[in-house]
Amino acid sequence: MALDDGDLFFPSIGKRPIADITAAEIIDVLKPIWNDKPETAKRVLQRMRAVFEAAIVRGDRQTAAPTTGVKTVLGTRPRASQRHHAALPFAEVPTFIRHLHHQTGLPTTRLAFEFLILTAARSNEIRSATWDEFDLVGALWTIPAIRMKARDPHVVPLSDRAVAVLKTTRAANPESDLVFPGAKPGRPLSDMTLTKVLRSAGLGGRATAHGFRSSFKDWCAEIAQVRDEVSEAALAHKIPNKVRAAYLRTSFLDERRAIMQRWADYVSVA
């Protein structure tokens, strides 16, 4: 019979008062499995986080959850050998954007790809974007639920460079409702168009358009030291733990605005 995740932490801290448990104890629980069993460690941390957040809401704990920051102390786990989408290492993203700036071909394609990187959005969200979704004064992009994978609306704070890209494509396509129209009037860019851009850069086997979301996620973890829940919100990922999702209702918009500007500063080239 397989052990429940709770069996891993209950023997060591299960009988301790929840108000007294420290981050050091959480780290001691996770350390033996952090690298060897990363998925189990992830589930255990999620479960403990949900328990502590519920205790804080009930008033059983007055201080912050001891799960905060433990991932930073334990370090980045080794990445799984199999990746669903090939992703360019974040350190190479500025070079790729430099390539975009010097590439010949349809300008809208180059702008769309740069905007995809700057916003860490999905390809279909970019290609089907319409101007009524944007507030350029407030530097916000509100993607309606019908176009989101999780079927929830998603607000993307826009960096200065992202707004500049939008203004450029607006000037180039003043009559289009689509932000990044394809070669055929009224039709969006095809996903294959973005794939061709990667191939022309010699990255056909190393990167995908979707993979730049992973590039952003890795940069958040390794360079920007962004909390996982904030970077997950930036990527519009669903919170898998239902208990935690019930208590975590913020979208971290102000934090994400600063992060997207830092990301743009990191990847942008003159």
C-alpha cells in the first residue's frame, strides 16, 4: 500500500502545535526527498502550505506560514529529462530578440514574437488578440475567459517595451481589429509562421514559441527570485490544490507589473 504524502511529514511535525512550527522544521522534512523525489516533494510542500494558510485564516496561527521561502533555501530542483516544449535558456533570449530585430520578412511576425516573449503569453493568445482587449494608457491587456486555457480571464501588465511594440504594430496595421494580423486580410498569424522564425534562426530543434514561457519561468526562479505563486499567476496557471486556491484569490498584479518590466529590461536589446 502506497504511503500518503501526509505520512512523510506527520511523524516529525504532526503532533507539534501548528503555531510553533518553524521553517527549519519544514526544510528538514523536505530535504531528504527534494532532489530524489521532486514530484512528491512538490505535493508535500503544497499540502503543508494549504494547512498553514488555513490555520492562519482560522486564527490558529498568528505568524506567516513557515513554508514561505523554503524553496529558495532548498534550491532549484533538477529539471525533468523530458520536456513538453523545447525552451531556449533564458540567457539566450536577448540574442534571439536581437535576431528578430534584424530579420527580414513580415514585420508583424517579428513584433508578434517579441510581444509573446515580453508577456510570457501563449501563442494562440497573441495571435488572436484584438485591440479591444488593450488599455494602452493603463498598460494592461485583459484576455477574455473564452480565449484562455483555464477559461478564466487573465490580466497581463505590460512593460514599456511591450506597449512600444503595440504602438508600432498599430501604426503598421491601422485598419485591423487583430493586433497581429496575418498576410491574409482579417486572418491571424498562423502558429507555423512563428515556427518558421525559429527555424530561420537555427533554433528549430532547440526551441518552440510556447517554450519561451519556460524561459520566463526559469528566469523568475533563478535570476529574479520571484515567488512561485507570483510567477505562476503571471503564466495564468491554475492552482492545482483546491484548498490553497480557495484562500489565494489575489492576482499579484502590482508585483507582476514590476516583474514584467524587469523581464523586458533583461531580454530587450537596443
